[in-house]
Amino acid sequence: MHILITAGPTREKIDPVRFISNRSTGKMGYAIARQAVALGHNVTLISGPVALTPPEGVNFVPVESAADMAQAVHLHAPSADMLIMSAAVADYRPAHPVDSKMKKQPGALFLELERTEDILASVGKNKRADQLLVGFAAETEELEAHALDKLKRKNLDWIVANYVADGFGNDTNQVILFNRNGEKFPIPRSGKDLIAKQIFEIITAVS
Ligand code: CTP
């Protein structure tokens, strides 16, 4: 199979030296990419800026912003059999990024932000029946309700949900998989490589 994986954070430019981003390390997405290669799949890894070395054998596409990531995903999605979107894409970006370094002024600074494209939702809208779409949900409360809402709203086949405190930035994780039939598959706390292995096992066994 050709598997497209997104990973890591995105960076949204304020000026040449500043950006808005988040705490994603890319560890979960890279573990999924490593596992997909080990299973013999053809893997495209579209990654925001992280401190990790791309797994050997992937087609590596480095990107910076949500807009860059969207462009890369739309380019590679049509040939993908399975898409696993683990990136922590910024939901907002500065509406007016500037090319010269902003100088400080007296008083407060107000930054206007505008929405970025919801890449997962647009892929979900254009998804073919032969494509399997897997999203992620990192929540701080009401994990199951938010995850199921995202699964339906974004037209996903599967969603991998976890509490932010459990996985974000950590070497281990603890997740629950939900599918379109409302079935629920908890994966207990373990290293991200083992979590990635079990994600593939569950999806392959049940899809
Ligand atoms: N995602 C995406 N593009 C975005 C935002 C999110 O593709 N601009 C994807 C992520 O890769 C992840 C899923 O959507 O697979 C969940 O993202 P999240 O931000 O948690 O979901 P939202 O629908 O934005 O919900 P909210 O911000 O209200 O929690």
C-alpha cells in the first residue's frame, strides 16, 4: 500500500524571526512511519519541523506551515491507499506576516489571526471509497465525545484519540481507537513504537 503520514507541528510566520507553533515533537507520527516501512508499505512522510531523523526508506517531504502541509498532502493524497494524519496542524496563522523584523513599540501588541485550512477535513470531503482515512484527536477533556464528533464531522474511517497529558511530547502514549461503527479499541500505555504497531494491527484486523 501507499501510506501517506503527516507528523509534527507546523510553524506559522509572524516575521522573519518569529512564528506561532505548538509542542508536538512528531514522535508518534515518525513511529507510525517506521512501522509502516517495516510492514513493507510505500510511505510518504510529510513532516513539520521536528528534531527527529526521518526513518530510512520513506519518501520524506519536509514542510513548514499549514499551507505548505496542505499543498503537499493534496499532491500526494490521490495516490494514497491509506492516510494517517497525526500532525498537530496550527488552526490559526498570523493574518499579516511581515518580511522585516517587527520592532517593539510601547504598549500592547495585537496579532490578528486567521484560520488555516483543515487539511484532514478537506481530505475527508474528497476521499474515495477505496481510501482509508485515519485522524488524530488530542484532547484535554471529554475525549470520547470530541473524538467521535471529529470522526463524523471530518468523514474519517478511524480516529486515534488521546489526552494531551498522556502523549503530547512524551516517549510513551495511551490511546483509544474509534471506528465509524462506534467500536472502541483502547491501547494501554506503552512506547510509541509499540502503539504504532498496535494501531496497524487493529486497523488491519477490523477494517
Ligand atoms: N488537522 C488538520 N488540519 C488542521 C487542523 C487539524 O489536518 N488545520 C487534523 C490533525 O492532523 C488531526 C485532526 O485534524 O488528525 C484533529 O485536529 P484538532 O485540531 O484536534 O481538531 P479540530 O477539528 O481542529 O478541533 P478543535 O481544534 O476544536 O479541537
